[in-house]
Amino acid sequence: MKVIVSLLLSTLALATVAQKKSEQAILKALEAQSEKYGTIAHQIWDYAEVGYQETRSSELLQKELKNAGFSIEAGVADIPTAFVATYGSGSPVVGILAEFDALPGVSQEAVPEQKSRGGIAGHACGHHLFGTGSSAAGIAVKDWLDKNKGKGTIKVFGTPAEEGGAGKVYMVRAGLFDDVDVVLHWHPSSGNSANAASSLANKSAKFRFYGAAAHAASAPDRGRSALDGVEAMNIMVNMLREHIPMESRIHYVITRGGEAPNVVPAFAEVYYYVRHPEVGVVKELFEKVVKAAEGAAIGTQTTMEYEVIHGIYNVLPNKVLAEVMYKNLQQVGGVQYDAAEMEFAKKIVATYNEDESIIDTNDEIGEFVVRERGTGGSTDVGDISWIVPTTGLRTATWVPGTSAHSWQAVAAGGTSIGIKGMMVAAKTITLTAIDIFQNPDLIANSKKELLERRGGDFKYEALVGNRKPPLDYRN
């Protein structure tokens, strides 16, 4: 009996050693391609294409995946820049999300002082790294399936317009995730973490007011100011803030306010976001904002219409999957700066008056956290997480202390600092996908957790309703 037990233990030990060697080989192979993937990411950084206009960025990633052996279905869900790249067949089906849209108004050179490139947009949320790193992971998993004659399917989803366009919502609505067992994703950040964390649900709309133009000095009585309608709405919404849940967020920008002071504006537009940790509360708050707009129109004798631009659910955490992702992130480790990167980082940190010691956190892995209620931002990954067990991670693609949507984020994302963080994500997602392919219990347990969190009577209804993708929302 002792001999049998000893043999079993020896066999298990050998299997563990073999697995570790296999994992190290995978990581080494990915690292060897960091320059190639860095070139792709920097090309997309240079394109800096905003939501639903990411034609060249999407085509570049599709080309790379196709060359690696993936079949490509482009223009899915009525979105020209969305795609699904598929390799393999049968179950399980593991999906990896890839984003690639830039943000307007944050053009920046890859230098540690504020210096515009002269363009209209910049990758201030690092989606050039997101899309490229996810594609790299998908190709690495495909290579692993080939080498090990593994069964199953890997899908890389090209998901446009995360920044306010909710591209993934339309892809969910089109049923593109119905046959997927697990979804993995990541996001650029100033640190390294892999938590089971929620986010804020979010709904947005453009409110358009129509009045009557007139000479503002000689015939003001004949005019009806659409800008008055916008301003009255904003005043009422700001009063509303006193009477909404504390975790709520409402913000807006006036996108059109008239052309000349001596002309009563016949048209004006304001663009609103409404957020809360619970999607049901977002629905209620949004209706209150609509009522404020209706009241403003009545009071200013204008007319109003609104267009829902996007609406997204809060992320449903999945602890089962998050623990696996966290384990692999710990194995991969954080980011190490060389001397030139350290000098760049010090100059960036100086722009927001932080202690230089904060830079040393670039290689740290944050403590594992389960956060049921969202804080901070929103993501259209949320809708997917209510349909398919989903988990993600964040890696230090920016200098520690950097805020997303800042020129500092654009700058670091255009350097080797961003590429190093991207490769940490690619490696971690690759190892996590392989774990899932090798362990059917992970899929079963993650689906069980999903059902427990969302409830048995859940029926998905997109917050955007039946509208078509707002392909022109950035125009």
C-alpha cells in the first residue's frame, strides 16, 4: 500500500513539474513576442480612433488574428468595426474581450510633460494596449491548444466604442455570447490587481432643445432660447442631487449652446450620464432626469427630445474565476522599470506632486478583494457578466498614481511602460484560459455562482432598448 501511495505522489509531483515547465514555456514565448505586439499597440495608439470609427485599429487586430489561423467574422451586431475571431471547435468556449477606441480631447505625445500631438483624440484609457494584449493572449491560447491537441474553442471579441458607445451591449443583444462558457478581460491601470469587483451601471442620453431664433437685442420677444431650456434642465438636475442615493453620479456637458450671443439660440444640446451601483436605480434616476428636461421645456416654451446613447449594467463579480486570475497574476508578477523608464516615471509623478516612492508599487500585486457594489467608473463588460461568467484584471500600464482619462495616461501608454503592463495582462489571461480548458469544474462552479448572483428569474433587457448602435455618437 505504501508503495502505491508513493508511486501516486511521485506521479503527481512529476505532473506538477511538467505543468510548471509548460507554463514557463508559454510565458517565455509570449515575452519573446513583446516587441511585435508593442509595435501593433503603438500603431493603434498613433491611430487614436474614437468609438465606432476605429476602422484601421480593428482591421490591424483582425489581420494579426487571421494570420495566426483564426477565422474572422467582421461587422457583427450591425457595427462595422466589431468582430469575432474564432479558433478551434466544440466545448468549452472561452472568450477574450479586446477594446481599441480612443477618447476625444486628450491628444498627447509620449513625453512626460503635457504636449499635444495636434490630433483630436488620444488613448487616455489604454485601449490600444487592451485590444493588442487580448489578441496576444488569444493567439497564445490557440498555440497551446495546437501543441497539446486540446479540445475547445477560443474566441477573441473585437468590441468597439467602450467609451460611452456601449459596443458590447449590442453584441450581447445580438446573441454573440450565447454559446460562450467563460469570458476574460483586462484593463490598463496604474497598478496590478485581479479582484471580484463590481462597477457602476450607467445610462446616457443627449437632450436636444428646440426654440426660435431672433435678434437678441431688437426682437428678443420673438425668440425662444433653446439654451435656456438646457440651462433650466441643468439647474433642476443639480437641485435633484440633494434627493438621490449618495452612491449616485450624474454628470453632463453642453455640446451645443448656440453660435453667436446676438442670436437667440434655436438649438441647444446637453449630454448626460447617470450612474449607480444598481441597474434598477439607474433606470429610476434616468426617468427623473427626463422629467427635469420635460419641465425645462415647458418653462422656457421650447420643445425637447432625447436620444439614449448608451446604457450598461453593473458588473456581476465572479469569485470562482477571479481567484484563478489572481493566482496567475501572482505567478506572472508586476512590472519592472529600467533606468530610462524610471526617469520617465519620476517626471510623470512630479506633474501631480506625488512622492516618488509611489513608483515602487509598479511591481506589486494588490490584495485580493471581493467588492459587491461598484465604485468609480462603468464598463459595458457589465452586460456580458450578467450573461456569461466573467472576470478580469488590471495591470500597471501607467505610472503608479496616474488617473485614467489623463494626458499622463496617454503619454505612458505610448512608451515601453505601457507595453510591459500589457504583456503582464496577456500572460495572465493566457494562463487563466488554459486553467479553464483543463478544469471543467471551474466552468460549472462559475456558472453556478452567476445564477446565484443574478437570480433564477432574471431576463436580460438592454438599457438601450431596441435602438441601433449609435455609430455617429462621436460626431
